[in-house]
Amino acid sequence: MKSKEQILSQEKKICDDSYNKKRRKPLVFSFGEDVLFGGTSSDPVAKLLEFSNKWISNPREYLDLKNHSLPEITHSKDKISFPSIITGGEDMVNTYFSSETRQRSNKDSVAIIIPHWNSQRGKYLLSVDIARNLILPISTAVYIPSYLEDDEIDYDIVGPNIGLNLYRFWQDILNLKYLANYLKNDLGFKNIGFISFSIGSPRALLSTIFSDVDINFLVMNFLADDYTEAVMKGMWTREISEAISPHIDYDTLSNIWKPLSPGAYSKYFNRLPKSTRLVQGKYDLVFGLDNAKRAISSLSSFAEIEEGDFGHTTIANVRGGFPVMVRNAKFIRQALGIKLI
């Protein structure tokens, strides 16, 4: 087993290697008012703060599907697609769906899987297929909006356009809630849950808390307590921090980005399903050690916690990640009463 120092050194090297890669173009800061509000103003900070304060005071107002126009869903054999909510059809949701047909008793259960930032679609779909065939025999729906279809890093979801960060978060939660409703009400699944990774975890958390249908399980792999702290102080996102910091002070940004921070919703954690699990690394330099610890503390009364001897990036491979995947699958099987055959 590697020592703490070895794991931290490896995690730091992976982050440094990513930071030192030459970008095709420099990152450009923007308040992103045009994305959120359809126009600009003389005081973008005040307008963004007003938006975020209203969101935090009443998240349901923003996350209630009844307050939005809902698109038509197209379902082929292996894909569930619809225009992304709040984007006016600009983006598409392409959910890669695989139905479990081998075990009759498991056909009423489905996991919605939310990948991490800069994930590669092909590798994700392959990993999900392997897991479904070996250790988790239930249907799966891998959520990949069109703005994440490209395997290149997309700075829409985490980047120096601070309004766009909010916009992507908002649209993803609405899309995920809409997808869960479809799986429950139209396809007839009795048991629905989320499996998320990194930036997907706050999306899964809020989609569960404010879901319109019962969510039976939630498994989050890595969760930051504070989004601003992760982006501005984490080692993986230094180039984003450098693009933002000359234009806005940390405390103001933290208030604007408060809707993105899981810790802001702790009073709603009692709405989480009893089968909730958080996997967190002891040596996470992407979110920050203290940031990751606070997420554990706030969820400890509501979730099974695994705090492993690894970092955020150091289990992003088969050797490191598969044992965690096996434990996650066992947790879900127990929650659903499923036995492997």
C-alpha cells in the first residue's frame, strides 16, 4: 500500500501535468449575464448576486419543472433524447440507455449515471457496460448533454464564465429531474437512483433532494462542500482561478456561486434516501483536503461514508477505480435486494 506522502505526490503530479499542458486558446473571463438573463447590465455583479440570493432562499422555484416549458422526449432502443430545458433547444440531452433483460427481478431498477468533468464518453459507456454485466445487473442511463459530447475539456461546466457555470448547473438538474420522471412515469421503473462522479455529484445531490419521484439510492463519488473553494483553490483548476481572480474578489464570487455549493443545502439533507453513499478520498487535492472533509462531516448523519486512502485523480484507472466500483455496486444491490447469479 502506498504511503500518504506517495499518494499526495502522485495526486499533485497529475494535477501539475494537467496545468502545464498548453491550451489551444487562453481562458477568457466573463460574468455570463447574457447566458443567464439574455442581456447585459451596468452592474453584472449585483444582478448575479440577486439571482443567487433568490435561488438559495427558494431553490424549488428554480428547480420546479412546472415553472418551465418541457420538451418532447425521443426514445430509440439505446438513447433517450430531448432538447435541454431552459436552453430553447440550443443543447440536446443524449442519455445512453441500456435495459437489463437477463434477470427478470431486476428489470424494474435503473441507475442514472452522471459523469465527471472532461470525461470521455466511450470509456464511460464501456465501464458502465462492464459493471452492468459483472456486478450491477440493472438498467443504466448515462447522462451526457450535447455540450459534453466532445472528449475535449469543456470549460462551460467549470470555467471562467461565472454565469455559464450557474446556467449549466441549473439546466442539468432540470434535465435530470425530467429524465427521472420519464423513467418512472413513462417507462415504469419502480426503483430509480443516481450514481455520480466529481462535478456530477452536486447535480445528483440536488436532483435527488428536489426530485418529483421517489429516488431509491444515491451514490456519489467525490463531493466538494464548497464549489468556489474547489475551483479557486483546488490544484486541478488553477488556470480557471487565474483567469477569474483579477476580475472579482473571492467572497463576492463565493456568494454568486453559492447555489453550486452542496454545503448550502445541508438543511435539505434529511430528504436524501436512506440508501445514500459518499465515496471520498483522504488525499483529494482537486477539491482540497478541508473542503472534502467538510462534505463528509455535513453528510455523515445521512449517508454511508467511505473515506479511502486515495486522491481524487489517483483512482481514475482500472486498478484504483474498480475496487470502489465493486463496493458501490454491492451497496446498490443491497439497497434493492438484488443477488448476483
